[in-house]
Amino acid sequence: MSEEKVPAESQGVVYVLDDEEAICDSVELLMKSVALPTRSYQSPAHFLADWRLEWRGCLLLDVRMPGMSGLEIQRLLSERGSRLPIIFMTGHGDVPMAVEAMRVGAFDFLQKPFHDEDLIERVQRAMQQDARDAERDTQRAQIKSRYETITPREREIAQRLMSGAANKLIAYDLKLSERTVELHRAHIMQKMGVRSLAELVRMLLEVGSA
């Protein structure tokens, strides 16, 4: 069992929270066989004390544990802003709880005892999903950073470009010359790092959704 506080590896970590030491040990060995870094906990309190928002990878979480259930852990992580994909590990009688957990955002669940191949396949899918989410977050942060370099006037013009307005109409609306609008448009495209209006619109939509 490994409960030391160490930085999460950049490629993601398989976190395991199960009160049974044998489960933690067997999952660690299995993940090691496919070169996936793993960190296991038998105590919800220790896990929550170590947890960091920047953790990437996935969480294998037992549904039923003494003192605090997996559903309670899921709720607490959600309240803290965690986006770590959760795969619940359930006993036979806990399937309804696991289904409820998926309804409120869990990635998947597996019934104990599970086959090694099933666990590896679901963990890998969860890790891939988390990697895609992380890449999307990075892209959104870069787009937002570029958008913040645009002046208030350029933002006015960018919003009108996004709505499909032509340069001539924008110039009339903002009481500018058409040449001035063209220059602002060129500056906007340069600052956002795009070559087409379609790319600009997609980025502005990303800014809006963020």
C-alpha cells in the first residue's frame, strides 16, 4: 500500500481507494504489469488529505467502505472541482449504488471479483478520456490567454464577425471606416493565431463556453 505524498506523474496515475489491502496490492501489481503508475489508499481520510485538483489519471473507488461510502467520496470530490474519472468497484449487492454513481457522473463500474483484462481495458479508457479532457483544458487556457490580449474595440469587432456581419456593416454600426475595421480584423486574427474566420469563430465559441 502506498499512501506517501508524491507528485502525480504527468501521464496520469491510477489511484486506488479500497479498505481491503489485498485489493490494493493486487491492483497495484496488475497496473504495474502494463506500466501504469499506481497509488493506493485504504483510508478515505488519507486519500482526501492527499488529493489535489491537478491530479490526472483515474480513480478506482470501492463503493462500500467503513466510515465513508464511495458515493460520499464522489460527492466530495465533485464539490472540490475534481474531474478525475471514477471507476467504482462493487460487490454483488452494490450494483444499484454503482448505477446511481454513474447517473451523477462516474465513468464506469466493475463487479468484484473482476477479470484482469476487464479492469485494464476500463482503466485505459478512463485514462484516455482524462488525457483528452486535460488537452482540451490546455487548449482553452491558451485561447483565453490570447483573447485577453485583444483590446475592447477589437472584441466588439470580433463579436460582430462571429455573428456573420460584413466589414462594411461593422464599420457603419461602430461609426468607423471600413479600412479601420479591416485593420482591426487583421490584428484580431494575428493575436488569436488564426488564418480564417471559421477558426476565429471556433475560438470565440471556446472562450464563451469556458
